[in-house]
Amino acid sequence: MKKASAIAVLVVVSLVFGIGIAWCSIWGTYAGFPIAKLLLNGQEQNLTSPPVIINGRTYVPLRFVSESLGAKVNWDEDNFTVNIETPQFISTKPEDVATKIIKLSSYRQWNLLYDYLHPDLQKLFTRDQFITEREKNGSIFAFIKEYSIDEATIIKEWTDSEGTRNTYYNVAEVPYMITFSGGTTFRGNFHLAKAPDGSWRFFWWPAKN
């Protein structure tokens, strides 16, 4: 039985979460198309099915991008279907959730990121409203060059003064630093509180224009 590699057509990639694409005839061809070299955080990725250039667009294997986001990819040969299972977001470590927030933002996966938003904010903003705002104001995250997450500090009492205006208890404050491709560095803190299902969820408010 031939095993499919689920390399199917995906995204046009220019620069996402430290992924760089470069192509030239020196990399050769695959299935008749020029091969693109893929760098993840500066490290070359040797994939079984390499990224290729088709009509001026770069196509990256679906499995690579999905698994980079923590999802599982399965090939259903009988139905000729790729099944992607996104990970459950329950985590005992707020630092893991903070990392996921940055990764999803860098890939501009706003639909998945919404699942990490605190339920109180999900009551205020629908998924479509969140996605629309992030598409408008979150494009800068596509140019992340590198980032770091520091150890969380638990705050006994914290008020979300910009958003819900509610007070939360045992909130995790996670310091982070992001460096963008242009050299700009930004430091900030994520604030996360536990939802009823036990998962850490983050607080957010639309950008002020």
C-alpha cells in the first residue's frame, strides 16, 4: 500500500514565525517545480516533500505547518482526505500557552487563537469579530524573527482594567520579548487565568487606532 505524505497544497508563505523561504535553480526541482529552501528560526529544514514554487507562490507541506502548530495530521486513504486534529489547549503550564499564543499569532491563525481567549472575553467578542480585528491589526506578528518567554509569576489578584473590568484570582503573568525582522524589540506580559475547564486562557483587547 502506498503511503500518502499529506503534502497537499497549503499557504503562500513569505515570512512566518521565523520561517524564511529562498529559492533558486541551484536547489533543483521537485515534480517539475523549483524547490524552495525552508529555514525555521535560521535552521534549514530537510523535508521529504520540499516546498515548491508554483506560479510565483510558495507552497509548503501541510504536515510540516500543521505539526509546527502542535496539530496531528492523518491521511485517510479510503476517502482520500487529510484529517487535522488541533491540540487540546488544557495545559498545566501558562508558559506553554504563552508560547502557543505567539506561534499562532505569527502564523496569523486567528481562528485557532480565539480558542485560547478567556471565556469572559469570548462573551464580549464573537469569533468573527476577533478574527476581523486581528486581520486588521495583527499583521506585524508575521514578521517575528525570534522570541523568548520567561517564567510565569502568579498574581493573587488582578483586574482586567482594559477589557472585562473584572477581578481575577491566581492569575499567571508571563513576561515575553519579541524581536521583529526589522530589528524592533517589544517586551510585554501575557495575563492568563484559568477557565472553568481548567485551561489557561489569555486576556486581550482590540488595538487602539
